[in-house]
Amino acid sequence: MRVRAAAGGDANPFEAPARELARRVAGNISAGMRVQVEVRNRSSLGEGDVDAVRAALLGELGARGLRVGADAGSAVQADASATITLSENTEGFLWIAEIEQGDRSSVVLMAVPRASDAPTADNSGITLRSALVWSGAEHVLAAAMPGSPRSAAAASPNLLLLVSDGASASVIDAQRTFKIALPPFGDALRDAQGTLTWSAASVTAIAGGQACVLAMPLAASQPQCRAAALATSDAPSSLLGSQRADFSAVCGQSSGEILAAGMGDYTQPDSVRVFEPGDGTVIPASPALDLPGPVMSLQAEPNSSAALAVVHNLATGDDEIYEISLVCGR
């Protein structure tokens, strides 16, 4: 989850737009109504900013004659509800208010600029490019695209997928369409994540608490499995989403670069962005690259400035694999 400290100064820069949004919401609800208000943060705003937004919203709604907060009681007792979602895109923040009153519903959208003193690294000149390399109905936990080093080109696959049907996992060669079933992992795979790494001699698939090694060539390989836990990486701060890939100074930054997904849940489109570590935090170093669904897996390709992202396309219901490249330059 990405968070950012509240901007400096006596007044939080998001209080004024929060009050403006509250005025628009109040215009859609009859005076004196009891209102159940929920604020959902789907953006990079930190807890301090979100608390300031929530306080300003509730205060302004109350000042306009609506009964909010504790007076509203439960959703059953309330006369109306307002669900406020704090989201963002490449242009700035987008706040969405969904209002329900009886059999009437309405939506209020408001664009909010980012705080002028938010940390950025715009001078890095890094941009992101994506290429769709595969799509299909399989539930993909991870992907790998073996390249160099390879001992024999004919024996090395072009795209490997670690897939799951909810109770078991398989490694699929997406180009040659053969499948290697891994030992059943049970219920642990129902919401599982995984990794898929390779070398010239073998491929290692990790999911459901087990690591399975498959020797090259894969078509003749039998998986050798053992208990293993997914490795966890230590982020330099809490500004990053749950999916990330680390690079070693591919664009000249001595501390390296981090490609990370957003902080939204699995019901909304996602984006990825490059960050640069510095002074116990991370600084955005590229524009965001929007994707058609949540990022389920993000793995850097060895000896490369690219990563493979597994994305669940919300429009089609398919999983898609994108190769995302960091392009350096100023």
C-alpha cells in the first residue's frame, strides 16, 4: 500500500476540495436527512491526508444541515448514504461520490490536483512501454520469458506460465502448449500468488508453500518439489503497492529503480510506475502506465530493463501478460 505524509503547512491542501465535494453531495440530499458516510481510499494519499479529507467532508455536511457521523446510526437507520472513493489517475486525483436516497441515486465526480509539494523525480526521464505478449482464460500466478543465458535455443521455451485451477498448479509452455502438472497444493492456492524463475538448466515454480524445480528440457522433466515459502522483499517505505519488481540501476540511479503497482483492490484497473529509493522513502520517477485490470504478479526479467506483469483484464475476464520496459533518457 502506498502512503504519503500530509503536506506541510497549517492547513491540509485537501481540506478545501473536500469541503467543495461535500457541498456538491449535500446538494443531492434533502436537508435534515440522516446520512451514512463512508470514505474509501484507493489513491496514494497517506492516512493523515485521508483523515483530513474525512473530517472536512463530515464537518461541511453537518454545517449544511445533514445528520452525519454518530448521529446517522447504522445504514438501516440512515435516510441516505454517500460512499466517497478517493482514486487517482495520471493527471491527478479523482474523487467519486455515490449517493443513495430512497429509490434515487446520483454520482458526483471531482478532479483534484496533486499537492504542489508532493515529492517527484520528474528529471529522471524514465518512461514505461508495454507490449501484450499473451492472453487467455487460465488463472495465471506468474510468468517468465526465458532468454539469455540459454544452453540450447531449441530446448528453451519462449514464455512460461504458472497457472492454477484453484486446487492445483501447472507450468505451461505458452508457445509449445505443453503442460507439466505440479503436486496438488490444496486450498492454499485459491487466493495464491506465485513466482516463476529460470536459469539455463532449470525452472523453479513457487506457489502454495512449495517450490518445484523442473530441469531443462521441460518436455521430459519431472518436477522435484519441496516445502518453501514465498520470499518477501523489504520495501524502503510504505509507498509501494503489493506487487513490485526491483532493478539494479538500469537508468543510472545508484540505488536502483523499483517498478510497482498501485494500491487498489482486485475490482478496479491498476497502473504501474517507477520509483527511486531515497532517504528512507521512494520518489515517483516516471509517469504511471495504466493497465486494464489489477496487477496480479510483477517480476523483473533477469539481466534486463523489463518486467512481466500478469494483469486480470476486467473487461474480458481473461488474464493477460504484458512485458513492461523501462526506457531511460532525459
